[in-house]
Amino acid sequence: MHESSYLILTALVEAPRHGYAILDEVRRLSDGRVELRAGTLYAALDRLRVEGLVEVDREEQVQSRFRRYYRLTESGALRLAEESTRLRHNADAAWLRLRRAGLLPQGGAA
């Protein structure tokens, strides 16, 4: 799973969000490291929707602009949990090898 998709799914865990709120939440989740553009976001949302990982929650008009809210599906939550487990396993393996190689202090974060 691409990092952007992972962060988009994570952004939708707590509540449905519209596009710009997802952009803001992804930026916050990544400590500003990931800055998605609107075109990238909506292409990813379309793909995630086709995969059944997100769905449209509702649509509304705000100041003559159309706003669509997306929410995480049950399948999306399961896929996010699976990917989180995979990433955690990979990170733990990397930290262990770095420690064994003496490249990190023994008390370093893991």
C-alpha cells in the first residue's frame, strides 16, 4: 500500500471527512512530511472507493461549492489494520538488526 493511501485511510478512522479536511489530517498525521495535492487525493479516493476501502458518506453544498464526505468502510478498517501490522513488523525487524549491528544505542526507541 502506498504511504498516501495508508495516511488517507488513517485520516478517516475517527470520522467522515471531506477532501480538504483529509488533506489537512494527512499533513498533521505525517508531521507535515506528506503534502498531498487535491488531484492526487481525489485519484486515490476514487481508487480506494473502487477497492471498497472507502465510500461516500454524504454530500452537501457549502457556499455554492459541492462538498463530498468520505468514510472508512469495514473492509478499509481491516486493510488498514493489516497494513499497520505489516509495517510494525518490518520496523521492528529493522530496529533489531540496527541494534545487533551496533548502529543504535541499546536503549534507543523501537
